[in-house]
Amino acid sequence: MKKIILCILGIFSCISFSAWAKKVSHSGLKTAYVSVNEAVEQTGEQKKIGMALEKERKRIQKLIRKKSEKFNTEAVKIRKEMALLSDEEKMKKYESIQKMQMAMEQFIKEKEIEFQQTESSLRSSVINRIKVVVNSVAKKEKVDVVRNKDGTLWVHPNMDLTSRVVSVYKKKYKK
């Protein structure tokens, strides 16, 4: 029953979108396109993002290596102590090694997430600045709608604002 309702809703949404698209295309809206990926690359921001991410990757690797060395040193020390202990005490020491190992794995996961968030933040910052420039160029070009060219199969070259966006971006954000 749920599938049938979802199918019916899907059909109605396609029909209503199709009707809306026809109205928009006949209403004389001027549409243009920008390749956000090309803009990020051509402005030099992709290189900056790459360099910042490499620096962050090295920082995180250093932290992980340092913590790993500490873990290994402690684990070796505990294993040496285990030879002289009773079975019950050995079990406790073994459990402490396992806890340290789990903490190490958790630390690595947290650092991976931290790296992904840094990457997302850097890219998002650049894209937000590009959007500001797109807005500015679109107003100058008297464009009603600007789409991301990267998701479109074909675009007439006259409708592509990427080079103008890159040019304005470089002037506006040149440091």
C-alpha cells in the first residue's frame, strides 16, 4: 500500500514539475550556467585547498604517530610485566591493553572525521564566495536563473558564465 501511494505521489510530482517547467520555459526566463568545479580550479582555490589539506593531513598523521608510539611503548611495558603475574592479574593487564587499543582506534576515527570536516569547510567556504560572485555576474548579465553546468548534459557556449565568474572572483578575492 505504501509503495502504491509513493508511486502515485511520484507521478503527481513529476506531472506538476513538468507543468511548472513548461511555464518557466515559456515565461522568458534567461538561464545561464556556471561550472562550479571549473571555477574552483581556475581561480586557484583548488590548489590552495589541496595545500591546506596536505598540511592538515601531516598534522593529523603526526598526532596519530605520536599517540601510536606511546601506545606501543605502554603495551610492551605491560606485556613484560605480565610474565611475572598471576593469571587473574594477566587478564587485567590484557584488558587494559585492549582498552588502550580501542581508545587508539577511536582516536584515529575522530581524526579522520576531523579531516573530512576540514575538507568540507574549506570547499564550502570557496563555493560560498563563488556564489556571491555568481550573484553579481548574473545581475550584470541580467540572468534570471544560473544552474551548475556540471550536472547538465549540454549547454550553449553563450550561456556559460564560468569565465566571467572566475574573472570577477580573482579581482574580488585576490590577496
